[in-house]
Amino acid sequence: MTVLATADHRRLRYAPLTFWVWGGVLIAAGTVWKILKATGVKPWRLGFVRRLAEAFGGDALWVSVPLALAAMTALGVAGALGLHALTWSRYRLERTTEGGLTVRRGLSGKDAVSIAPDQLCGVALREPLLLRAGGGASVRAVAGGLGNRDQNRTRSVVLPPSPKAEAERVCAGVLGEGVDVAGLRGHPRAGLRRRVVAALGWWVLPVVVVLAVLGWLLALPVLLACAAGWALVATPVALMLARDAYRGLGHAVRGRYLVVRSGTFGRETVTLARNAVQAWTFTDTPFALRAGVVTLTAAVPGGEDGYRIRDMSAAEAAEFAEYTAPGIVREFLIDTDA
């Protein structure tokens, strides 16, 4: 056995770096609210609920809203720290002599997940937006035999949020060799245009149109001002995220492995064993065809079942697939030298 990582209380500082800090509080509050209603209790009639509502309602929005956000953040951070301590206490990651993995975690230290060498297809370095901003990352094994998709997402985690350097070291240890994920091959500029159009078309324009139409129909200048304000604030944010998503695109072949990177809110760098690729899927749309790009998906018997190389050059996709996993698409290629 080779020990790759053990419990470290210093990882706690990365636990709150997730959007679930706020989402978890809302889900917990909604669950409690439903339970109270189901038992015949009317939450809005409880004394402390009414006092809270009166206290926040009596303040100006510029006071009550920041206070509410601060309270949600504090509760979310406390919950994230507690959950991390409960889940990852007595954590230990080991690589077996045969090349498999054993992950132990939990208060008892007996909550173990074992991954056999023939189940292990690769490794995924995950960098959600907030965690990436804090210099952290987590690691999942790309493996089969861990249950359904939801169970796999839970059981495949082999390293909790940690410093990125440690996450990269664990990735190398899981694979049994270092794989350079720097300097990946970039994607066509059409990928940037597509992300800019999607960001503006899905997140900026609909809100502007709805507010502007309502302001015009209801003769409310405040809604027109909100539409203009949203456009001024959201447009640069959307453009920044679109550029970040484009910079995150990359793929390469590194020896026995295929490396794929994409995403901005949930950036993920996946390193797959080339011999684990069982099939290729080529996905396009009329707009993608016009832009000269295609999404190539590598199907593997584990993890998310398929990993996408988004918006790569359509002219190079088939040859790249054949080079990466020879024989799968060979019969569909045209020999131009014949």
C-alpha cells in the first residue's frame, strides 16, 4: 500500500468555497418549513418568525438585505465546516500494489470505498469557481462499479477540497505517473464567439427584454431603469465569464492518457486512460457546423459515462479520435490518398 493523502484540518478553510453555502441554507429552511406545515404548524404564526419579519420589514432594504445575506452566509459556512469535519475526519487515501484505490473516511474511519484496478479509468481534477478563486481543487476517480450516477458522484471523491498543488500530486499518485496537464491544445476562436452569444442571449437579454416590456406596458419608468441597470452590470460580467470559459477549453494526448478540460462555474480537468475509451460521439448543431466546430464525447465505463471535448475543430475531430483510441472510427474515415 502507498499512502497518498491523510486527514488534515488545514483543508477546512476550503470547505466553505462553494455556492452551496447559500443553497444549502435555502434547502434546509425549505425542508423545515414543509415539515412544520405537514405537522399542522403554521410557520408564519410562530413568535420568532413574526419578530424576524417585523425586524427586517422595519428596516430599509439597504440594511435588511445585507443583514439577511450575512446571516445566510454565516449559517452556510458553519454548516459547510461541520459537514466537512463529519465526512472527512479520519480520512486516508491509499493506492494498492495492484494499482487500485482505497478511500477511508468518516468519524469511525470504517466508511471505506475500494476501487479495483480494472474499474479505474482515470481521474478528474475539479475546480469550481469559488474554490478555484481560493487556489483549491478536489479530486474524483473516474471509475465504474460505484453504483448509479448519484452514488458514483459521492463515492468517487478521493480528495476533498484542498490546495491545488496537493490535488495535482494526488492525481499523479492515483494514475501512478505524472501527466502534464499544462499547455493543453486550445480551441478555435469560434468557441469564444459561441460562449459570448450564449452568455448574452441567456443571462442578459431575456431579463432586459422582460423588464423593458413590463415597464413600457405598465408605464413604470423604474422598470425601464432596472432594465438599463441590469444591462450595464450584467454585460461585463457575462463577457468575463464567457472569456474564462473559453480559456478553460483544452485537450491533449499525454502518453497513455487523454486530457480534457472545460467549464468555468465547474471547471474540470479529466485525465482518461486511452484504452478505456469505448466509443466516440460527434455532436453538432446548424450553428456549430457554420462555425466549423463539433463536440467530441469519449464514452468510458465509469464516472459520468462520457466526457466532452467541447467546440473542437470539426476538421480535426475524426483524426484526433482515431489517434487517441485507434480502431473505433477507422471504418468511417475517408482515405484521401486513394
